[in-house]
Amino acid sequence: MSSIVVALGGNALASSEDPSGYTAEHQIAQIARTSAVLAEIIAGGQSLVIIHGNGPQVGNLLVKNDLARDVVPAVPLYWCVAQTQATIGMELTAALKRELAARGISVPVVPALTRVRVDATDAAFDNPTKPIGLVVSGDTPPDIPLPDTHAWRAAGRMRWQRVVPSPRPVEIVDTDTIAMVTDVGGIVVACGGGGIPVVERDGELVGADAVIDKDRTAVLLAKLVKARRLVILTDVDGVALDFGTDKQRFLDRVSVSEMGRYLESGQFGSGSMDAKVSAAIEFVRLTGESAAIGNLKQVRRVIEGRSGTSVVADPA
Amino acid sequence: MSSIVVALGGNALASSEDPSGYTAEHQIAQIARTSAVLAEIIAGGQSLVIIHGNGPQVGNLLVKNDLARDVVPAVPLYWCVAQTQATIGMELTAALKRELAARGISVPVVPALTRVRVDATDAAFDNPTKPIGLVVSGDTPPDIPLPDTHAWRAAGRMRWQRVVPSPRPVEIVDTDTIAMVTDVGGIVVACGGGGIPVVERDGELVGADAVIDKDRTAVLLAKLVKARRLVILTDVDGVALDFGTDKQRFLDRVSVSEMGRYLESGQFGSGSMDAKVSAAIEFVRLTGESAAIGNLKQVRRVIEGRSGTSVVADPA
């Protein structure tokens, strides 16, 4: 049976209510709650392939790099992404295994460290836009050395945040584990954080100081596993028009052409909802299947199409 | 064909000549050199299962935790172990894939995040002995909060180092990837750093604030994959008697009983050579096959039994 690709938001996974700044304890508790619901869905006969974000987690690792840099060497950003694939992937698969075992289900549940290739000439490398890490106060940007492709950007009056390139994913490099696990009906957590970014240089793949939007990578992953549905889970209830105004209204079910027009008209700004809508549109256009965007807390209802926003193929 | 389990030392992998304290750049270069040789051995028809240490790498992550702890939350030690499995596993498999491709060989080469169960009642939890992280100067131990099972230990006059428990590995928990990859003749890097330590509590597996000796775990891994040889690679040329005295002599080929007597007589102290010799003895006793301990720089010759110390079954 073909799979559903489920994309879990990094913010949603890490519990934004955590006053202590994304402790391991809070992440584990949030992952446990999500895994219990995902296990129910798997027990109901669905085959899932899971991808997750890592924004807050990779941000914290960069801060540690910065604060410890005079004592132990900072590691490159793509190593930080790999580190978040390990911690989130491990906790997510451990929780899923536990929840599935409690339901008498024994299938491989495997985290896959996954590199994703981006284009070395992607314009994003000249124009870093993705903010990660803490906001730092000061008259001038912090005196912390950055890779060539990163920058400090003003984030309000006397406040600064690092921005990094977010190039478009081109190809999932490490597909062996994904293929082996899905072939035997197992559950794989892959492409975490959008994937560990690599570029081709002189015929070899080398790590890139960037991050990749996980919703964009989710489309590549859905294509790879021939998914019959893409479900993007976040911390809002769905896609809204005129968001934040008194005309705001949530979309229930929209054709891909209609959604494309909303996107082009600038309805979703240039933040994370814009990326999610683009990914949903791309998936529906590529496959003719449907996509959904909804709240992680309603994961079951979103997967079943009873909550959130569905993007469907145009009527024939 | 049954495999050879190759255990790569964390110090050896990270290049102890690196004056900058184990930068990513130096680790990658060292891994590239090792991978080229391992690829030659694979091209020669050997099937390898690889485990690696992580001492310097996990130490650096703990230091980052400590230095950034007032800004971003410290993560538990078992998360740090998972993070080193990700970075070393990714770089090692990437380099191996590249070297194998250059030799026209295309097999799955996969890093497996692996949890390893230890006993919650292991005496090591009351007696932390494994030093990790930087040595810190001061009249008194640093004012850095530690988990209950960790301690600061004097490391010379006015110098302190953290010690953590190193319980005995009982069982490899995450075996799915290892089995799938070895079944298709692929190469798997598993149980990095000795494995991500977990204990059973109320019927559930939870992370443990410990590290596991990777040579001990190598024996479990060798048993799991029914290896026909265990090869432990480090930064010395083999096992020596009367090490560091003017009577010092390296052992070439020793029966398991003879090596057992040397071990019991205290020849190898209680450091890392002691653990390697114990692991080699345990493997030979369990399987009747042979084990070897030798220099990573001589990896090919050690695997072939032409360098290092071989431990073989007693003559019938």
C-alpha cells in the first residue's frame, strides 16, 4: 500500500509553551504525545513516512557553537542538522516503537540520517534569509565570526539574529534506508530538518552551510516513496485568507488552481505558511493526489481530511 | 559471507595530532583516509560491519552544554552520544560511498542510530570512572551542575575532569537497520560510541546519563551479525607486555588462554587497552573465531593478520 508522508513542524514538536527554551524533557514529552496518535493511525492500517522540522533545535546548537567557540571548535551547520536528525529521529522512533508494541504491532521503525543535495549555484547562498538561533541584543551585530554565506540581520531595535541560506532541495541523496524500510512495510523517519544539505563540488558531495525547508523536501520524499497523500502538520489550524485581519477565514478544501492563485496574490506572505502552501501545491500538481495542512494537535483528523485545509486536484 | 566487525577508535578517528582540538575539518580528513583503506578491503571481497568510538567528540559536546547552559538548555549525555553517531556515521558512510563508487562498487552504505541497553542496577552508576570532556583548572571543582551519576574528579594538581558511568552493554536494542543492510550485502556503521545508552524502567526504555565502552559493544555486535573476526583499531601498534618499561614487547599471536592470564595478572592496567583485550578475549571465547588489536594506520595489515596482536582460540 502506498504511504502517506507526514511532515511534523519543528516548532510544533518542540512545544512552544516550553518556558525553558526547548529542553530535551519537553521535546520528549511532545514527541510522545504525537507518537501515540501516529501509532493509532498506523494501527488503523495506514503506512506512514515521517519527516520533521528542526528550527528551534538547530538554533540551539548554533548558539552552543557560538558560546563555546574559544574552548572547543564550532562545527559546521550541516553537522548541527545531522545532530538534530539523530536526537529527534531517535526519540520519535523510540516513542513510535513503544506505542506500536503496546498495540501488538511489530514492524521496523527506523530513523534515517539523510543528506539532501542542493545546487551550489542556488541564489539563496548569496541571499541568506532563514533566521535561526537566539535573538541577541546590542548596538551592533554580535562579534561572532560567521561563515561567508551567513549574516547578522536586524531583528528589531538593537536586536540581531543570524540568517542562513535556505536553498531549494534538488535530490534526496541517501535513499537506501528509506527504500529498505518502506519495502518491508516499516516506518521510516527521514530527511529531518529538511535534510543534511550537501552540494556537488568537483564531482564530490560536500556539506553546505545552509538549512533546507522541510516542507519542500517533503515533496521530494513523497515523490520518492510514491505517496498517495502529503500531510503537513504545524501549530495553526490550517490555511487562512486575509490572515490576522477581521476578514480572516480558514480554507477547508481548495483546488490546486485556486490555491495557486491565492499564493500568487501574496496571501501567505513569505514566511513558513507560504512554504507549506507551495509544497502542497507542488505535490498535488506532480501527483494528482491531495495534500493537507493542519494542526499537529489534530493530526488524526487532518490525515483523515476532517480538519485543516485540503488541497485537491482540479476537477477534470 | 559472514562479516568482519571493525572497531575504530574515537581518538584515532579524530586525529590526536590536531592542535585545534578535533575540528570537523580534521575529523573529516582522518575519516577520508580510513575510508579509502576500508573501501580497498571491501573491494577485495570482505564484508565489513563498522563500529566507532566517540570519546573526544562526545567530550566536546558536553563542554558546549556546560558553557551555554545559562542561555540554552543542556541536553542529556545520551543525546550527545546520538549526536556523535550522526556526525561520525554520516561522514564515515559518505566517505565510504565515495571510495566504493570510485572502485565501481554500489552497495547500500548506511549509518544506523543504535540504542544499546545497559542494566539500571549496573554498579557503574554508583561509581563513575570514565573521564570525558576538558580538564578544567581551579582550586575546587568547577561550579557546573552535574547529573546525580556524574562527578568531578581530580586530574592532577588543581585540575578537574568529569567522570561518568560506563556500564556494561547488555543488548543492542535497534537491530532493524543492521539486519536489513547486512542481509543485502551492504555496509553498516552501527553502535557508534558504544551505543546510545538506555535502561529499562517500568517496562520502558529510557535514556541513561552514561557512556558505553565501544569495544565491549563490538562483541555484542559481532555476535549479532555472526562475525568471523573482530578487529579493534586504535592508535598503538598492538598489545604489549610490560608496557612502558625497558622489558616492553609487543605480542604477535596469542592463544585466548594465554591472553586471559596476562589480563588477570594486571598487565594492561585498567585503561582502554584492558577493555580492548577483554573484548578480544570475550569474542574468541564466545565464537572460537579470532580477534585482532592493531593500529588504525595499518588497518589493512591488521585485518589480514600481518600487523597488530591476534588472539586465537586455544589449540584443540
